[in-house]
Amino acid sequence: MAVKLYTPARLPGLPSLLVRIGVVFALLAASTLIVYFEGGLVDSHTGRHPELLDCVYFVLITITTVGYGDIVPVDTPSRLVDALVLTPIRFIVLLIFVGTAYQLSIKQFQEEQRMKRAVSKLNDHTIVCGYGTTGQAAVRELLLHGTRPDQIVVVDVDENALRATSGLEVVAIQADAAQESTLNAIAIQRAAHVLICTGRDDTAVLTALTVQALNPDCRIVAMCRQQENVKLLQRSGVHSIISPALAGGTLIAAATRQDHIVDTMKDLLSVGGAIRLDERVVRADEVGTSPRALKGITVLRVYRNDRALDPARLDTLAQGDILVFVAPGNRT
């Protein structure tokens, strides 16, 4: 599977441990009763068939492959029981213990090593917190914009949601993005962007506060479901806030008056559309020219010192100006 899914090693839960212990004890009890009632064992010290507790002892040393030889099968049926019953049980018990040991230690070590190798390659990367519908759309657009898959980190508490990253080659982490330990583990100090798509405004605020405390220089973009929570996200250090309800409502209302505005907006917002909306800094050869004279693009707005200017009323561009423009897209 192409997805790089890193899940923290989890200890088997109490119900799982109890089931495993119960299976082991059931196998030992069944084995003890079988060899006791079969009657083909002989105690080398007494020369008689061992008692029930002696059979428990025989089963334990046989299954654990210790085999002191003080109690031995002396006839063919008892030897067949040892070969055909106790030997398979020995392997089953061994597999149960090995599987538990793997979960407790080996898997944890393997995941930690894989995680360290992936994090060591991260620099100026983008962290996507939450991989629901919005998070999936954001990752697709990032990839279309040319972001390298190994520089995208997806964080979600739901392992099943992260399985949807299969084939994208992004780094997927099962964890809580609002926790400092999680963000530190994915190199938040070197991150360039954090996209918060958790689906809950309270979680988004907490995640933004944590990100802001750990890396004040990275750009934070958050989705806000309730309009009254926009100010909370702004105070949390979020640079851009997207309100799906507001945007969706605006498009729905506009669609009642203009038939093609929704399709046009889809093209503008998607890299794969026939036209695209983009922004960039003015190039050196464009300084001093009119925004209306630029070839291949239609300038919608010019930002100078964080102030929005109307390109129709602007005669010349200055160094450091940021252009928001419409250009031909990738779809013909």
C-alpha cells in the first residue's frame, strides 16, 4: 500500500489481554484433562500414573519445551496425544505470546524509526489537521499546485479516515493535532503552513493556539463552521479563516440570479479548471508598468503594504506589490 500511515503503538486493551489469557488457560486446562484421563503417563520416581497436579506440571514443562523427563509417555496412544495435541497447542500458545510481545515492544520500535525517518525529511512542509471532506479536498488542491507529497503531513485521530490517503504518497499520522507532543513530533517548528480542517470550531481554536505557541512564523488557515466563532479564531492567531456556510450560502444565492456563476467559481478555485485564481509578487520587469498592461493575466486586485488597491485606478506597479489575478487554467 502506497500510503505512509504512522500509527502510534498501542498497548492491547484489557479486554484483549483477558481474552488471550483466557485462551491460554483454556488450552492448558484441556491439555491437562486429556493427558490425565488418557492414562499413558508414568512418573519415573513413583512408577505410577501421575496425579492431576502432576499432569498440570507435565503439560506446562512440555508446552514450554523444558521437558525434564521425570514424567514420560510410555505407550503409543499417549505419545500420539503428545505429538498431535500438545505440539499444536504449544505453537498456539507461542504465537499468542509472540503477538503480544510484538504489540508491546517491536511494533512500537518500528513505528518510531519510520516516523523519525519521515520527519527528518520535512522542511517548509504543510500540515493538514483533519482528513474529512474538507481536508481531502485541501490535499488534492495542494498536490495539483505542485506541493511534493512527502512535504504534506495529514493528522487525524481516525485511522480509517487516514486510509483514504492511500496512493497519494503523503505522510499520514494518527494522532491528536491539538496536542503539543503531536505537533513537535511532525516538526511544527519547520512547518510553513498549517491547515485546520477538524470540523469543530472549538478543536480548531485549540489547535491554532497550540500551533501559534510552537511556531509563530507559520501561516495558519482554518475552517470555521459557525460565523460567531470567527473572532475566536482570529484571536487564536489564524491568518485566514474559511467559512463554508458563508461561502456556500453566497454561491447558492448567486446561482438564483446568474446561471453560470457557480461553474465559474469552481474553475477559479480549482487548479484543474479552465481558468484559475492566483496571486504572486510583482516581478522586477513589471515594476513601473500598469497592471492592465500585463500579458496573459487579468489583475483583479493589487495589495500594497497589506492595503487593497483597485488595478483600474492604479497607473504603475511598485516593487513588493502583490497581484491577485485570473489566468488560463490547466483544462482546455
